[in-house]
Amino acid sequence: MPRGRLEVDRGVQVMATSVEVPKFGNTVEECILSRWEKRPGDPVAVGDLVAEIETDKATFELMAPVEGILLAAFFEEGALVPVFTNLFVIGKPGEDVEAFRPKAVAVSSSAPDTTASKTPKSPSSAATAPAAQAHAPVADSSSGTLSPRARRFAEERGFHPGVVQGSGPGGRVLESDLRDLYFSSPRVSETAKAHALDGAEAPREGSGPAGMVLASDLGPPAVRISNIRERIARRMRESLASTAQYTLNSSADAGGLLRLRAKIKQSGTTPDINLNDLVAFCAVKAVLEMPDVNALFIDGKIYKSAAVHLGFACDTPRGLLVPVVRDAHRMSAGELALSMKQLTEQAVKGTISADDLSGATFTVSNLGNLGIESFTPLINPPQVAILGVDTIQLKPVRRNGNVEFIDSIGFSLTCDHQVVDGAPGAWFLKVLKEKIETVETLCTI
């Protein structure tokens, strides 16, 4: 949140504005500063992206609330910053920023120069920077002096080189320090380094002079995955490692769904409820009758929930997010649809609260609109089940001795066998099928 300090100059008010790390939810106490888009001394306009910060759920953008110059940036990339802590200051050149500086980063001999009031380094001084850093403090990569991102980099690659020279405040080891060291083992040309893949090991000997590794030895360059992509990958690995997952597939006659959807579209008085909303509504009703799938499994204990807090997979520009509709079992189809649309819009824009991305007891993931006929959704622990919704397609069925073609919608239910056996999972799909095929009487629009 921006906070200003007023100064009076010949009757004219001049305001330097600080921006702090906002609190993104009741469970968020600190965030990782993942990237600076602007640097001290850069001009900024209202709405300009200044920095990106991340929680354990999502990445958020911090915009400039006022126009001016970025006077100071108080933390390095990779730093863990408590909420409600000043992150940067915007104002006019020459304004004092010390009143805004957090105590944790008070200016010291080892603190980085992050204010715009200092004289920029010349190219010649930049060239001699490595020599000056030779006397910087060193740190043990296995100690707590690693930044959160550096610690994650080390753990994911099993890379613990021991004593590392840190370039962060007070000798703190940053991710860039470990990354540079990780790729420095072979002799690699500067062009090859620029093309190196994150996490990929360069060959011990390349095709260049004296075995130097060239860019051509590494193949085409790749784009580093985003922070949220890294978190998704980590969560999926944890999901498979900590659960005993199995998937059941079933289908239901979608004729009622299609008729009700057409009726809603033709009416000008009912809320806009799409097929996904109707399926989610039926799933909630089925969960109420089969509560075994509406539970959390934590430290060997099963916590069944009387309330249905429905998570739904949402594709956003930043990657997969799972917003949560709380107390979905109390909502009508129209109320559920409205809540899902509002949360989807917030997730896509990147304004969704961290509280709205946690606490689900059961999740629905719909890939049917993309034509997917069957898939294996992965559970998001500590939940014990997730429902995948498949596409609608023509399917032959036998009725009264005759074969008829119907519009059939597929379902893929993944359960944790530690908690939900095959029979309860199959019963859930049976109940869901009944809800889907009677949706026209189940929903009161």
C-alpha cells in the first residue's frame, strides 16, 4: 500500500510515496521478491509494473501508484519480505528516502546501493567489480544465509558446493550466485552461457578451442520457466509422492444439460450459467451424498468436512490456479456460477487474494471444452479426490433392445487410495451420473 510523506516547499506540497508489500490473505505473512521490473533512477508512470512478488500460491504484480522517479528499492531479488514492509519509494529527484527505509535494511557497509541518489557506476568501474568482490563475505551453501530462491535452486539440483561467495546484503547467497557456480564447472563461452538451459549440465568438452563449450554444443536456447510454473511442478511431484492415486472413468447422458443450457441462453431473465457451472453444481450435490470424497488427509488423520469448499482449475496467463468457492453447498446454480466467474476474472487479472486460492475440500477440473475425452487429474493434497470433466461426444447405448446414440459427457475421478477405496469412488460417480441426468429438475433457475 502506498504511504506518503509531505514536505512544504514555499507553500507547495511535495510528496514522496512509499509502496509496501500488501497482505494478500490471512495466511500470508511474508512474500518473496521475485523480480524488479524497474531500477532506482528509472522514471515510472501510474500503473507501471515495478516489481513482482510471490507467495506459496501465486505471483502478484506491484504497480506504481503515482508518477515520478523510482528513488529507492530496499530489497534484492530473492529476498523474503514481511507484509506491510516498505519495498520501494517513488518521488522527485533529491528527495530523502531514509524515513521510509525498513530497519531490517538500514544502510551499512555491506548493504547494496539501491538508491537513485547515488552516482551511477561507469563502465570502467563495472568492469573492475569482480576484483572488488573478491573481499566480500563468503557463506556456507548449507546454512541459513541462502535466499529462499537460492535454497530452492540448491535443493532441486542437489547442488551444495560448501563455501560460496554471496553477492547479496551481508554476503547472503542469491540464486544467481549458485546458478553461476553451477554452470562454471566446464569451460563455457560467454555466448554458450547466455544460451544455457536452467538446470541443464553443459558437456564436459565442447567443439571449441581446447574443448571450450560453444553455444552450438548446447542446441537452441530455451525460455526459463516462470516462478509459478516451478511451483506447479513442485506441487505435482509432491502430489504423486505423498498419495496413492487411482482414476475411475464414467459417463452420463448429457441431454438434460444441453437442454437446460439452451433454455438459459434463450431466457433474458436468468443468470448466465454455462455447462461447466451446471456440472460443478451437480458435483457439489453428489459430494453431499458421498462425503468420503470431501475430506482432507493430514499427518495420517482424516478430516471430513460438512461444508463443500469447491476448488476449480483455472487456466491463467501465469499458469494453473485453483480458486475456491467457499460453502458451495449453500448456493443455487446461479449463485455458484456468479461466484466462479468472479473468481476466474480475478485469477486471470492477477488480483485474486491468496485466501481465495486455498482451503478447498474437493476440486473439479474441466478439460471438456478443449475436446479431451479422458484424462487423469492429479489430486491437490491434502484433498483426497478430484473430478475431471471430459468432453461431450456421441455414444451408442442400448435401450429397449435398440441401439441409440446419445450426447454423453465423460468423467474422470482420481482418489487417494489411502482414504477412499474403489467402491466409494465408484458410488460417487454413480450418484453424479444421477444428478447430471436429472439436472433439469435439480436446478431451480
